Amino acid sequence: MYIDFEAISEQRDAVDVCIIGAGAAGISMAVTLSERGHRVLLCEGGDADYSERSQECYRGETIGDPYIPLYGARLRHLGGSTNHWGGVCRPLDRYDFTAKSAASETAWPIGRDALSPYYHSAAKLLDLATTPADQTIAGAGFKRIYFSLGNPTRLKDKFAAMLRDSMTLECCLTANLVALETQDGHVTSATFKNYQGDYRLVHARYFVLACGGIENSRLLLWCNQQANGQLIPQAGALGRYWMEHPHATVGKALLFKPAALGLDDEYNVFLSPTAASLDSRQILNCGLRLHRMNAETTQALIDELADQAPTLAGRIRIWQAQGQIIHGVVLRAAWEQEPRFENRIELSDELDDLGVPRSRLVWQQSELDRRTIRESMLLLGEYLRDNEVGRLQMADWLADTPVQLPTEGELAGRHHMGGTRMSLVAEAGIVNPDCRLFAQENCYVAGSSVFTSAGHANPTLTLVQLALRLCDHLESRLAQNASGAGAAPPA
């Protein structure tokens, strides 16, 4: 049920789990734990709907490569960015959890098997359509992949009745985290502030920070600074290894044998390099999206080819006269970014209206990032040419050496990952494989900020799988608390 900010209880042990942030991860955890009978307080800094006073907290600066203004990259109100989510989903590939030969930093401390048990429950929660299994394309070095492309679920709408009526779930809006107090390795309380400048203190057995791929880092940097480094004593990786999925239109192609790639029946086909191709080309993962052109645009591309390769254009016209169907395609791509210590979220000198330092994003794409998309396109071009499936025309910026990335247009997927990196040891990350802060027994982080590497797939499904896995972990710990075994000391 909804409660007013003034009604937040300061009673010790009144809450089993306080979840901070009501986006995909936060709502998934809140409804799951509440349905299991646990007392949950869900604190959302924004309003029920979009408001300027909340959204402006996302203002920040970017240093490095051109990027989307932080103010508009994500949404800051109930439901988070699921309110404008496109619904595109697929799991990370199994080899995305491993150390790729081009960048060993891509290795997670868990494998995909740790998340696989949560696939079906996550898919049900997000209302994802069932997709076919990936299919290797013979001789191509690529596999055909599939995304769930159904109607996107707005979590605040799907769970509106539960958020309104549940007796075990309390939801408080305009509750902005401004401090975490810690003592003897336990977070003892969280301080929240509303837009009128009022403060409330929350005690809970467990705390989960689920504020997004920039906010998780920003808030932990600020809270750790206020706690004189006691929240995260080994904070060298805090805010570091931040990642995105660069996006761009990368070229065009003519397909003489569209059936080879499935474009005889489908208008959109998705490809990605196989694990063997990543190894042989020394690149990271990449998703290519082939969108079939209409007949007029295809013919214009054939006519353009006549000036560059008249012999081939002549053969194409003969094939067309014989009734052979030839399709043109536009190629778009989203590719994996190398996890680099230098890419980071840090605190700026400017404060938001709540008194919290704004974010500064330092983001630069590496030589490996650029090579990944170029080599992926070369690999596809070689397959089309060598097997007489078609011909590829790379975008001009990809044909340059070195590659000059676009400075305008789509740029990236607004997929904020990393910053509170998962690792086996505190020296290399911020949370352990259970998503718990290393130095705190009862404080966790949820969402894509814990990603160790990014793959190329949209992150929503994976972060919800991680959130549901964290629910099982917390339920186990709450059961231990109830039995008196391993219970956290009173806050």
C-alpha cells in the first residue's frame, strides 16, 4: 500500500527489506518478496508520474566521447525506465560470462548457470514472448539470434493493484536516499529526504539499492564519503568499469540469396558472431540487426552499385529478369564495450536540489570497441562475398582507418551498466557474487550496475534474473534470522 513520506516508520526491525528505487529491479524484488510474506518498504525518489523536480536530479556532465544528455537518458519516477522501455529482451550469451581472449576483464564471478533457473520467472514477470533457440549459420562465423519483441510491460501498471493494496508491501514516493549509516559491518539506517526538505530515518534488516546504472554509483560514492569510507572501505572500483552498448547504423547490403540469412520470410533478422569468431577476430560480442528494404529502395541500391561494380550490377539485372528475388537491407548494430577502469561515474562539484553532488560521466570508447564493430562487419562481408550470398557496403565512418565513430545520431542504447561491479574480492569490485557490499552484511545492490561485462543484449532481462536470484538469497537469510541462526544484530 502507498504511504506518505511523513508516515515512514522509524520503528526498529519494522521492515524486513528496504528497497531503494522502483524501477525494473526494485519493483521485481518488492513484489516477489512481498508475495512471499516478507515486510517490504519500497522507497522511490520520484513521483507517481513524470515530474521535472525528480527528473532534474539526473542532470550531469559527460567528459569524453559524445553521449546522450544524462538528464534524458533514463526516467526517474515510479516504474523507472520501464515507462519508456521498448520491450526488447534476450539473455546474455553463455560466453558473455567468461574471459574473452580479447579482454579478460569480461569474466563474471558467476556463470550463466547461476541465472538460468530464473529465466522463466523473469520472462513471466516481464511478459516476454517465447523465442526460438539460436541457430548457427553454416560457414558464416555467425549465428542467427532472437529477441523477445512483444508489447513492453510497464511494471507500475502491471503491479498497480499490489502496490496499492498489499498489506506486506509499503511504497513511499518522493523518498530520496541521502545517507546510509553503518556500524560494525552493518548498515544501521538509511536517511531519506523529500522535496520539501524533510528527513526520515528507516531501519530494516536488509537494504537493497536499486536506483539504476548511474545512480547506484552516485549514491554510494556520496554515502561512502559521508561515512568517512566505512561503507565501502576498499572503494577503488566504485563507479569504475562503466559500460554502454554503442549503437549505430553501420551499412547496407544486397542479398542475392536472402534465404541464407532468413530474410526471404522475415523483414528483420538478428545476427551475432559465434564464440569462435570472437576468439579468431580478437573482438567482443556484437549484435547486427538486418532490416529488409522495400523494393524501391532495393532497386536504388542496385542502381548505385552499377556505378561502382558494373559487371556485378549486370549479373543482378539478369537474375532479376529470371525472377530471382533480391533484397536490400539496412544494417544497424549494438556492440559490447570493453570493461575499462578509466570509464567511470564520479561526483561533480555541483549539487542537485536535494544537496547530493551531481554525476559526472567519464566515457571513452577504446580501440577494441572500434575494432569489434569493424571486424564484425568485415566478417559478414566476407561471408556474403565468398558464398555469393550478397555484397556488403560499410558505412563511410567504418571504412576509415582508424574508425571514426559517429558524433551524432543514436550513439548508444541508454543501457547503463557497471560502476558497482560484481567480483570475487573487494580489491576488484564493489559487490560479491550475491550482490552484497563486501564490507556490509546487510546491504545489497540490484540492477545492471553490478554487471561485470555487457555482452550485446539489452540488459533488462538479465538484471531481473539477478534481482530474482537476490530475492532467493534474502529469503534464505531472513529464514536464518527467524530461526536465530546467523541473524544480523539489531539495528
